[in-house]
Amino acid sequence: MISSVRGVVGYADQDSVVVEVGGVGLTVAVTPHIARTARVGEPLFLHTSLIVREDALSLVGFETRDELTTFLLLVGVTGVGPKSALGVLSAMSVDQIATAVADDDDAPFRRVSGIGPKTAKLIVVHLTGKVIAPAVSSRGASARDDRTDAVTAALTGLGWAERHAAEVAATVVEDAAAEASVQDLLRRALAELGPARKETARG
């Protein structure tokens, strides 16, 4: 089992990085946030899980141990593979996942590409009692979710793919102050996306 990697970034894509360790380049699947912030030539440390399949070995990496632990819990849910579990952690933070589970709310999981209603309910059931929600009021959590939904809807209306929009919306809401308005969050999301990264609207 490869539980972590530490090395220099040799390459970064939208959903993976190559970490050069002892003269060997290891391809690691990561969240878009890690891929965006990784810089070629700079050091990088990731907590990892080695996924073993009949036809391939692959590494999935995270910045924190909590993210890795949550990933392992997610892949333990029937119908959730490594790609879908990484998709959940790309769209939601560990705290957001724990809050949704504590609130018995499967809606945030249904918004993740590849997660259907049945699987979303299974995630909530499977993770109940295994993750701890942050000490915030349900009102505050609800406001955060509402702002994420609003920014996601605005971005998809402007032509970005829903999954990409949801990932960026979740990131800017998580990083912003609690009193930040939807308009301010949308401006931050647009700055994060940049005109060159705009995607073709669905359909």
C-alpha cells in the first residue's frame, strides 16, 4: 500500500498530477483544487490510496488525512467507485459531506455527476455515525448550501458545464466569508474560471 507520496510536481492536468519521486514519475488522480494549485517544479505532499484492479494500478491523492478517510468511506458504499468518490470530494468539502450526512440530506450528493438518487441515499446511510459535522448552526449550513446552488445555477446559465460549475461554486463559497453575497461569490467564481476555460453549454 502506498499511503503517501512526497516529491516534485512534474506535470499537472485538470484531474491529475505527476509527482516525481526518486527519479520515478507517479501519476496521481486528484481533485480539481489540487490540480489548479499544483505548480510544476514545486514540492507536493499527498495522502494517497492505491486502487488495485485486474488491469491497472492507480493512485488517488488528497491534501489532508480527513479527505483520504472520507474517500475510503465513500468507496465502501455500494455503487460508488473511486471516480465517483473523487467526484464527491471535488464538489464538496469534508465538512460539507459531514453536514449533509448529519442533516440526512442526500440532495448535495445527487448533484454530483454519476451519483443517482439511490446511491445518494446509500451514501447518507453508510456514512451516518462515521463522519462528524462541524459545529455550525443548521441555519448557517443551509445558507451556505443556498449560495452554492445559486452560484452553480448562474454559472450553468452562462454556459459552463454543471459539474465544473458546482465544483468552483463550492470552492468559492467555502473560502469566502459567511456574509459574502451571491453576486460577490459569482464574481469570484468567474475570476476563478477565466474566459479561456469556459465550456460549451450542454446540448
